[in-house]
Amino acid sequence: MSSIFYKTIAELSAMLAAGETTSVEITQAVIDRTAAVDDKVKAFLSTDADDALAQAKASDERRAAGKAIGPLDGIPVGIKDTLAVKDQPLRCASKMLENYVSPFDATCIVKLREAGAVIWGRLNMDEFAMGSSTENSAYQTTGNPWNLETIPGGSSGGSAAAMAAGEAIATLGTDTGGSIRQPAALCGVVGMKPTYGLISRYGLVAFASSLDQVGPFARTVEDAALLMEAMLGKDPLDSTSIAPQGETNYAEALKEKKGPWRLGVPREFFGEGIDPEVKANIEQAIDWYKRQGCEIVDISLPHSELAVPVYYIVATAEASSNLARFDGVRYSHRSEEAKDALTLFTKSRGEGFGDEVKRRIILGTYVLSSGYYDAYYLRAQKVRRLILGDFENAFEQCDAILTPTSPTPAFKQGERSDDPLAMYLSDIYTISVNLAGLPAISIPSGFTESGLPIGLQVIGKAFGEAEMFAVANAFEQGHNYAQQTPTL
Amino acid sequence: MEYEAVIGLEIHVQVKTRTKMFTAAPYEYGAPPNTLTDAVVLGLPGTLPVLNHTAIEKCAKLGLMLGCEIAEVCKWDRKNYFYPDSPKNYQLTQNEEPLCIGGKVEIELPGPSRNVEGEHRWVQLNRIHLEEDPGKLTHEAFETVIDFNRAGVPLAEIVTEPDMSSSTEAVAFLNCLRNMIIYAGISDCDMEKGQMRCDANVSLRPVGSEKLGTRTEMKNLNSISNVKAAIEYEIERQAEILDDGGKIIQETRRWDVDTASSFSLRSKEEAHDYRYFPDPDLMPVQMDRARVAELEAELPERPLDKQRRYQTDLDLPFTITSVLCVNRELSEFFEEALKTHNAPKQIANYITNDLLRELSEASEHGESALSVGECKLTPEHIGTLAKIIDEGVISKQIGKEVFTEMFKTGDMPDAIVEKKGLKQSNDTSEIEALCREAIAGNAKAVGQYKDGNEKALNALKGPVMKATKGKANPGMLDQLLKKLIDEGE
């Protein structure tokens, strides 16, 4: 039997219901595990054990009074440092917000609290979610629990590593171009990015507003489904949030939806740049589905090679504007050398932001400049529609799309730090999904010879989460990768 | 050389709403600094804007009032620039697809004298769009402080075409615009409170030329007299440069009230690149045509339309209509009073003379006059008063006394007449006896009257009115006196 901190929500929820454990016991186990391993993993930027235990105690009291809420009641969920939790630091792993404490809860946090979850700690990330390795954190470098010398992926690297290391039962991340799925793949856990608008962005510190989505990390597809059910819904505080359409009892639907499915495989995703071990692994996974009776459809996403350049125009343009509010005037880092309004801005921003953030702000400022706007931003938006069109065409022939999540397994720390372009290509299979606003999930699909996890991405139709979860669940049920844990 | 000025105005008007443009924080003028803020107003990390639909409707109503076309869809853009009064360092505005398109405003130029109506003409508008107000900076000796109360207040920006040619036209435009906005209930347009602010674009061209000259933009015009002074100053400044063979530099200038002059803020080369792009946090607004039609039906009559109607249909003179029509409340009070007694001239006179005088006298410390809504009089009071005068119940003279009394107490005029026993005396025998006494007592006046001086009669009426406490029917008195004097010959 696995340690309590490696159990799933479904298992723990059954144990809680049966009186075999308590939320305090689970939470304490997670706290102790974190104390034991986080010196090595460095997934958390900060923790608040007293606060977590108080929430756990409240959950146990609720249960004792016969008022347990549901499967998430009493489950500790770790939170990425870009999601606002009332009275907790909200630093986005940046010096810019070193002393900032959020006065309010993000809507997804409100909803998790309503479901009884225990909100636990602040997880490391690339500064302002910009990066694919979590090395851009201004505070610490997180190790991949499967090999601490490698990166956990990013930007939600802390959320993925904490899962792999047993430092939380579930975690939340955010995904703008792959920031949940890529680290999930690299850390051998489940990570899911919903349809754009399904979860409110209120309380998510904006990087690229038209691409950002909150999503769960979990040990199993079922757990991810349970977290999604708790968090989704139209929010009056986010105009871009949308009331869900279709089936939303995802966890229940898993038991009924058994396929077989028509599964699209985009030929463009298996060309240049893919690691041979990853390629072989994903081909095996596709073959497994075929053996289960699924129809494998050869599809084309002809504009996918444009996804990375389009992304780095749209995302940086929005970021350059979104990050303008960090100016030293109200709550962000203020330079001591500021002499007037101009140097207050320039010095504070110069000192507060790291290199990658500055690089993207400069890029975004450039593409929005008068005279360049049409050539870059406007054109990128047009290509973005073509990319969406590719998916719409593909989904006429299939129910879901299978791809690798990341072209390579976890790479060595520092290996790509000086090569932003190589780093940007880490998200080559995930970015187009954000540009099209679709849901996608990464699930563990095996290991490399050197023991690093590999992830399979299942892309669903817009609001087709139920189907997407079912396809992913089928693979998970047929394999035991979800039960494997690293040695720390 | 002789030049013709070409002037366009940009007017920012705070739209009167309970809450701000993109959040539920309330707004009112004069609250202690930074008390009307919330996480969204301050641009705290993770916050998002949510549209205030009342602001959209009010701005659409403003557009309809000013003859604009209301867009099928309007969208939000970000205007990016760094300034400490801007919490997000971008302003949400409508650059590409504004809510109101085109439009025109009828203006009334000053006449040759106060009592004579001036010429009317139309000023073309380019557009009206909505945006959010920034906070307010106050520069103190060694520091600058920021009040974010104003930040996020809905602001309608009205942009005219370069369609005016003098400061007089610009002032007339602003006055008429202001009236219409107040009429439509969009804003109180108090320039001292920053509810209405104006920038002026001015260029010169040789008289007869069609080609527009290089323009400058004048900022910080916070009163109508500033607008007038700044435009006149700018016309003169540009004319001097052109006369000296110089060239006008396209630039933004700031009006300095203290020195009554302007200085350059930034040239075209130094102008901000605002890096406009569509805001990804707000959805485009689809304007419901049925709702737009409803808003149009709710519009009040435009002040100058009303003035024309009063002059044509009610035969009221400009001296009256110009007072009555600038104030919607006053004109509605007037029309309501007509329902009690349809005597437009009399009632208009009571309102524009007696009522306004009493209102101004009743104001505390003489600061600002009370408004019609703040006094005890209702339209029915004035209608009834006019009615009982017309019916001969009291005289006009007594009417003045009744007016003062009812203004003070709020009692109805007939009740006052009853209570004070002011009913006009139509008792011929009593009045005749008094007339005889008066004639007997003032031979000089009688003589003057006989010599053709009608006014001399007044000296005879006086004692009669005094004896009857003013209640003698003046018409009857006049007739009787004449009759008795004639008979006495």
C-alpha cells in the first residue's frame, strides 16, 4: 500500500467517508513529507502549515457533524504562486512582488474552498509564468523528483514536482502555452488545461489574457476530473468565462464512456526535433489504442509550424500590457534610487523583473508599436484563426487528438538557459492548443531508458472535456504508470 | 494676412452612474482620498474588469441626444502609457469601434444684445466613445500624492469635427452641449468638479483657403472661460508666428490659468505611442436595437427644440424662453403648471420672475440658488394662482403678496386668500363711495387727469386701494374713477 501522501483523491475520499483517516492526518502527512523532501525538490516558495491544519480541522469537524461536502472535502491542494489566495503571498516567483500579500481569493480558490479542499502552500514557477523549466524563478530552482539534476518543466514546475514528490494530493497550475501539460509530462503526473473560459481567470495574475487558463495536476484522470468539476463555471468577475456546455459530471462519465473512439494523429507532430525515445513511446501508446479497437485517423494541422511564432507575438503583446501595472507606485517593488516618476518606473521595473520577463516585455512592446502592429499582432491574430480552423477540420474526422506532450523528456538544469529559442520549442506540441482555446490533458505514458517520465497529450474538442477525460482514462486504466513514484 | 481659425474640441464628460465603469466600487465627488477604491480600481494582481451596462446605456442615450448613430457592436481597446495616476498603466477605451458615430449639435450664438436671439447653426461630431477616468495627482512641495477615487469613473469622450471658427462658437457649443447632457441626465457637467473637461485643437489658415493648417492641441481647459481665453490666446500666438514667416509646430500645449498663457508639453515627435490593441479581458458589446429604440423614446425634448416650440406654439418671447428652456426642471415645472391653468405668458412670468427671484433669495449665504425641486411650491401652486387672478378672485397686485406667502408656507393660493381675507372686492357701492372721497380729496390730480394725464389717476387709486387693503378690483376701480370724474364735469 502506498504512503498516504501518494494516494489519490478518490482513495482518500473513500477513506475519509469510511472514517479510516482524517483530513488532519492527510494534511499532516503532506506537511511532514514536504518537510522531509522539499529541501531537495524545492517545489514550494512558502508553506503555512498552521493555516492548512486549521482548514483540515474544520473539514473534520464538518464531517463529524455529518456535513461533509464531497470528494474534495479535506484534501490538501497545492497552489501555484500566480493564483491569489487571501492573506497568502502572491509573488509570481518574482522580486517584483516580493512583499505582496493578496487581499482576496481567486475564483478557483473560492470554489475549491466551497468544495472543502485544504489550500496548501505556494508553488514555485517561472517568473510570471514565463518559461518552460521553472529556472526563471527569482527565488529557487526546482528539481525534477525523478532526477533532481533535471528540470521539472514549466512554468508550473513547482506544481508538477510537488505532485511527483508527494508534497500534495493535488495541485493547481496555469497553462498559457503548455505550462501545465509540459511539466506534468516531465514529472510523470496528470496535468490538464481546460477549454478557454471554463474556469474563471479572476485571481490568476495575467500573463497572456487570451491564452491563460487555470487547471489541475493530479495523480489520475479521475482526480483531475473531480477538481475540474469543482472549479468550472461562469464567473461574474470574469467576462471571458463561459457557462459550461454539455456533460460536466466528468468523473461519473468516465465510468460510462468506454469508446471506441476515432483518434486523430497529426503527422506534423512527429517530424523534426522529437526525441526518438519520446517518439517511440507515443507510437506505442497510439498502437495500444488501436489494439483496443479505436480507429486511428491520420490528420493534418498544416499551420502548426506557425504556432510558436504566433504565440510569441500574441502572448508577449498581451504580457507587455498586463505587466505594466508593476511600476513601483502602489504595491510592487520600488527602487530606492527612484528620483522622479520616470526613474520610479524604469528603476523599479529594471530591478524587479528578471531577464526572461524583460525579454518578453520588450518583444511585446515592439510588436504593438505603431507601424508594426499590422505586420505582427494583427497578422498573428489572423494565423491564430487558421490554427483554430485546422483543429475544427480535424475534429470532423476524429473525437480526440493524440500527440506527444513535449518533444523531449526533462533536460538538465542550465542546459537551455542561454538559448531562449531552444527553450521556446519545449512547448511546440502544446502551444497550438492554447491558441485554439481547446482542452488538453497530459498523462504519463512511460519512461525513458534513463527513467525519466514521458507524457501523452490528448486534445479534446471545445467543451469536450468529458470525452477527452474518457480517452485519457482508458489509457491510464490499461497501464500502471500513475502508480509509479520516484525515489527521493 | 487675415486668418480663419479652425477649431475642434474633445470633451470628456463623467457619466453619472452609481458604480464605476468596470467594477462595483461606488463613486461620488468629494469623498476622502482613496476611499472609493477596490481591488479592480487599484489594478491589484489577478483582477479583471467587468462592464457596467448602465454606463453603456447612458452613453448610448447621450449619443442619441446628439444625433449619433449607435454602433451595432462596440469594442474595448487598451491605450498603453505609463503615468502614476493610471493604476494599470493602460486605459480601457474604445479606439477602433466606438459606441456612437457621427452626430451634430445645434448651437445658439449670442445675439446683438441679451434680449435678442442670436443665430443658430450645427456643429458636426466625429464620435463619442467610453473610457475610464484615471486617478488624480496632486503635486505638493516635495512630493506628489495620488487619489484613486476618480480612477475608473466612466468617461464619455465627445470628439467634434474641426467645425468651429471662433472662441465664441466654441463657447456657444460647450454651453449648448452642456445643457443637452444635463437635460438627458447623463452628467451634471460641473466643470469645477471635473465632471466636464475640454481639450481644444486649433489651427489657422488664410481666409478663403480650404487646406487645414498645422494644429496644436490645448489641454487642461477646466472652465468655459478658460476655453475662451485659451483659444483666443492660441489664435493670436499662431497668427504672430505665421505673420513672422514661421511654421506652426504640431504639439500638445498646456493652458496655465495663473499666467493666462500656454506652454508646450510635447511635440509630435515626442508624442506617446499608445500601442493600442483589443482588450482581451472584455467581450465586444452587441447593442440591442430594441433597447436602443427604447432609449431614444425616453429622450427629453432638446432645449433648443423646446425653445422654438415655446416661441411658436405658446407665443412666448425669447427673453422668457431663453430663461425657461436652459433648465429642464424649470421648463417641466412650467408645462406642468399649464395643466392647472392654461395661461402660458402669465405662468412663464411667475416662474422666470417671481419664482427665480424667491429661489435666489432663499438660498443660504447667497451661494447658489435653490432648485425648483428644493422649494415648497408645486406647479399646481402657480397654476392655481394664475387661475384665481384670471377669474377675478384676486388682483395681480394681491397675487404678488400671495406668491410670497405661498413660497414661504407652501399653502395653496386659494387657502391663503381665504385665510387672509384677500378676496378682491367687487362691491360697487363701497368702492364708489371711496372713489368719491378720493376725488373730493385731491382736486390737483383730478385736474391733471382732465388735462389728459392718465397717470394722475394713480394718485386717486392709491387711497382706495389703501382703504380696501388692495382688494378693490383694479379694473372696476379704474372704470369707476373715470366715470365719476366725467360725470362730475
